[in-house]
Amino acid sequence: MKICFIAGADSIHSKKWVEFFVQRGHKVFWISLIPPLQGVIKNVNFYEMRGNFWRNIFRVKKLINEISPDIVHAHYAGKNGFLGAYSNFHPFVLTVWGDDVLFLPHSKIKGPLVRFAIRKADLITCDAHHMKDVLIKLGVPQSLIRIVYFGIDTNKFSPGEKDIDLVNSLGLSEYNTVISLRNFDPIYDLETLIKAAPLILKDVPNTKFIIIGHGPQEKMLKNLATSLKVSSSVKFIGRVPNEEIPGYLRISDVYVSTSLSDAGIAASTAEAMACEVPVVITNSGENDKWINDGENGFLVPVKNPQKLAEKVVYLLNHPEVRQTFGKRARRLIVENNSYYKEMSKMEKIYSELLLRKSA
């Protein structure tokens, strides 16, 4: 089938979605308002729509008419969703990502775009039950909502041998390693992890913190680490390509997420679980649907460095618990959040929509 995606080319999540359908042999078109973070995927017809958004509305509508796809699928209900909706093409699928339906509908400027996209969609997917509830409150019939996870490639993200060269290059050979993969935005609250660092180091001094990501709070976080006298133990790595993340996870003893809010389970959390790295994450969003506290990981309150430190220290001091948590967590991801299973589910949904259209 011919599938036209409208999605940000700067997101690994968009890229993974597109890649699956290319690999399945579908003819894929990708429209993005943002330039790609890395190179464009092979065998994809890619269109970068820079410039004035309001002018792009008409450009995208004309382009979709020329492509004449079987399916138009927009990711994120803001500008991308509006572009797909305004094209007036059907079947039109919309995937909401979180804040686009949790916060944007209340915005005077972006709210009308979101509500228009939601109203025009033939089917909406989300990756959390609480987001489904929000969509219903916004007037979407329950029959038009499907839960589809972005999914984890559990072949790529799997336990394996430590990369000794990576360990040595980071100076970690004699240290426990705590890793974070969340970006440096206020919503992810890396400040709490930095504040927990001296508490962890007090009990387990041979610990290093690997902070992978980027964002507007980077300078503040580095200054905080310096003021708390833990800068020598905290390594800010910056951006790391997704294909290199499994290597970092395999050298880590504990994964931490201090997010104040997540739509569904964060991709980085699920990736750590798939690599059998025990997780300590905040009890926000639907994290409690994935982590049974004390069984396959730990849940801690948001903005609580003391509780975070307590659970991290416990795991660092109990390697047998780390191993048990890791194996249980991977099993859950393999069974319930597999990339191939979830994308195959989406492929079936496309087929169902086309059958309904032709009926």
C-alpha cells in the first residue's frame, strides 16, 4: 500500500515507524516540517516543508493529492495533525504523543488545530490508557481509538557483553554505573537525579553517573553538579545515536528516569528494561502499569532525591536483585511492547481502514 506519513524527521520514534513499513515493502512518503536529524531513510520519498506554516498547509494538501496515497498518517496532533486533517484525505490516521492532547487543547492558538485534527481523524492511536480517556473527554468515540505502542526492537535492545573499550574510554572499569537517557528539559527533572547523586555517593562512593541527552537545562545541571561537588562523578555525554544506546545500557548497573510526566512508558525506560538493566523511575503517568514496585523495578515519588537515592543504593548493593528485576522486566517488554508486534498491529489497522473504505 501507499502510505503518506506527516511526522517530524528529527524524532527516532518517527523514523522507526517509517522504517518498518519500508522494510515491509510498502511505498512510503514522508512529509516533515523539520529537517532530518540524520540521513534520510533509503527507499522513502521524503519531502521537507520548511518556511511559513500557513503556506505549507496548501503545499501539503496539493502534494497529498499528487501522491494519492492509500493512507495518510500524521504523528502529533498539533501542526502535523492539522496538515493531515486539512488535506481532507481519508482514511486519515492520527497518532497522539502526549502533551498534544494533554495540554495543547487548552491553548488559544494551538487548541483549535488539535481539535480540528482530532475531529477529522478516521482513527486515532495513542500509547496509554489515560490518553485514551482524555481523547474520549475531547469527544472522540471510543470505537475510533486504538492503543498502539511505539515498541522496542528487542533484538537490538537485549542483554549482552559489556563493551570493554567503551568502559575504558569512559573511565568506568572500577565503578558502578547509573545511567539516564532523558533530555535536559524541565519535564524530565534531571535536577532530582543530580541532587540524589551526593546521597548515593555517600553510601556507594565508587559510582559514576552517565547522563545522555541534550536540552536547555544543560548548563544549569552542570552548574548544579559542580555546586554539589559531584561533577567528577557525573559524565554528561550529550547526544548519542540510537544504535549506540544498547552499548551504553549494557555497561550500566541501574537506569534512572526522574520524569514528572510520561504519556505511556518512556521509550528509553523500555529500552533499558529490554536490556535487562534494572530501573528506578518516577511513579508518574502509567509507569505503574509496567513496573510492579519491588518486583521488576522500583517506583519513586517525583521530585524526591532521597527516595531515588535509597532505591539506587539498594540495587547497587544487591546484584542478585538487579539480575532478577532485569530478567522480569525484559520478559514484560518482549511480551507486551515489541516493536515488530506493535507495528504489525498497525499494519493490520491500515488494512482494516482500507477495507472499510472500499465497502
